[in-house]
Amino acid sequence: MLMDIVKQGARARSVGRPRDACPYPGESRERRAWFEGYDGSSWAVATRMPHPARMLPGSPLSDANAASDPVSPA
């Protein structure tokens, strides 16, 4: 299961293993999942969802980008 591989990547970082210690072949979904855990990021969600600070109503980031963002409901 991919979540187990994500946990392996996170565990590898926590014990100090280098990033190039990933045991999975290049361009595989397992390798992406391992790096997701190692880096603490999500490659699929990050491309679809803005940072939470931009979503808060009244925050300076959301107000500054409201005029330039055509998708924004404001």
C-alpha cells in the first residue's frame, strides 16, 4: 500500500538517511510516494489546493490575491 511507503520515507528522514537512499526505481509511483513521505509534501494535492493561509477570509494573502485570481469567489 502506498501509505506504508510514504511512512517509510518519513521514517528514513527521521533517522537521518539521505534522500538518495530511496529503494524504489525512478519514475515509479512508489518512488514518488517515498519522496512524499521524506519531503513531507504531497505531489498530487499540492497542485490542486492553495496554501491554507490563502484560503482564510480576511488574511492579507487572500485579500492581495483576490483581484488577480479569477477563480476566487470574492
